[in-house]
Amino acid sequence: MKITLVKSLIGCKKDQIATANSLGLKKVGDVTEQPDNAQTNGKVNKIVHLVKVCK
């Protein structure tokens, strides 16, 4: 699955920032390719308001 960070991490909780960083997303517009599994889906659900997902 392709994940894009579309909103800034400024003002987010520390755990949400850590989740975005663990997916490889640091700046707005960053795109990463991740496997479609339960672990990745859990991370995306935590920051769903900040990212756009294409499967």
C-alpha cells in the first residue's frame, strides 16, 4: 500500500509523530510503500486523519 502524509505533524501527540516516523513519513508530501498487513493497518488507523492511503 502507498501511504502519503498530507497534513503536518506539528501539534500532534508524540505517539502519533512516532507512528508517522516509523512508517517513514517525516514531512508533508512524503510517500512510502508498505506491506498490506495488520501491523501497517493499525499504524495507519492511528494517524488516519493525517495520511492518504492507496492500495
